[in-house]
Amino acid sequence: MTDTFTTNEDLERTDPAYMERMLHFKNVEVAQDSDTKLDDETRYLAILATLLGCQGVDEFHVELERALDAGVTPVQVKEVVYQATDYLGIGRVRPFLTVVNTVLTERGVELPLPDQTTTTMEDRLERGAALQAEFFGEQMRESWKKGTINRWLADNCFGDYYTRTGLTNQQREMITFCYLSAQGGCEPQLTAHARGNMNIGNSADFLRKVVAQCLPYIGYPRSLNAMTAIANAEN
């Protein structure tokens, strides 16, 4: 825990009226809404990814504790943080990795966790390209040949991260949608990943529930943009 971290208890003392309404909205009105409710594992994975995307490091700390208490595993948490590197950059991810390591250590979890890597330096490109094809269509299998960044997308983004164990393909593509929706300014990629989600079994209705459950953490404008991306991906 950093010296500047402000707990909910701190804010309930200094800002009681605000906290009463804010906590009721996110923890009761949204979390328990019958039309958009998600299972705890999915909801917390989405929230943690969303908070990475919007750089909400203090709220991430709060929700990380709740996620672990709800049964999200340390491996799942680490995978959410690791995968964010390709969508946010290490400059924005490192503080979250520090928070995770601090919280896990305080809870007596031995680090490092078991390695979830499944590729080698020799097959990461081939396996990454295969996953791109699975998510986005067969035309993506050779997309890495179009240029350097395309190759990196195949071998690094998909070959290094999506091939890891610890999360399912559906969970990985869902959290990617959350990174993108939360950071804003990535609407073309957001629409593409909404379509990728649908291609591997995460329906449009499921994604709408994800957006609704993450709305308290990123606000209405980016949530409405995410809803538009989902609608565009359906067409």
C-alpha cells in the first residue's frame, strides 16, 4: 500500500454524503441490476481491466481486494495486468503491477506465481497468427507479413499474451474490449474487438452487460461510445 492510497473508509469520513450515493450506485444499483448482472468472476475481471484502461489505480486497489475476496485468483489478476501491456503500454501498466504485487504479498501469496507461458521464441509468431485468424477471420493468418507492427501484433500481442494459460480466450478478448473502452480514442479498435468477441462466443448482449457493469468506473460518455461500438460490430 502506498502512502497516498485513500481507502473507502477514509472517504466515508471526509465525504460521507458523496460516498453514500456513489457506493450505493456502483455496489447496489449497478452490481445487482437484474438485467445486466454478471457472475462475480466475470464482473471483477471486467472491472479490473476497465480500471487499467482508465488509469484508475486507487480504485483498482479497492476492487482488487474485493475481487480476491470474491474468488478471482492471483493468476487471473496477474494475467489481466500482463495483457494490458500491449493495449496501454508498460508506462501505464507498471503502477498496477506494483499494486498487485503489494496486495498479494500482504495476503501471503508467494511470488512469482507459476508461469503461464505456452509458446517459445520459435513458435510465438505462428501461434499468435493462428489466434488472430480464430478471432478475426482467416485473412488475419498472413497479416503479419504486411509490416513490422503487424508482425509484432502477431508474435508479441497474440503470441506472447493470448496464448498464455490462466484465462480463457473469451475472457481475454472481453478484457481487451474493456481496456479499449475505458481508455477512449480507440473506437475503430473497439469496434473490431467487439466483433472479435462475438466471433468467439461473447455475444453482443453479454458485452452490453459488461459495459453496464463497468459504467461507474469510466462514466457515461465512454460507456455510450462502447455501446455504439457494439452496435456497429453487429452490422
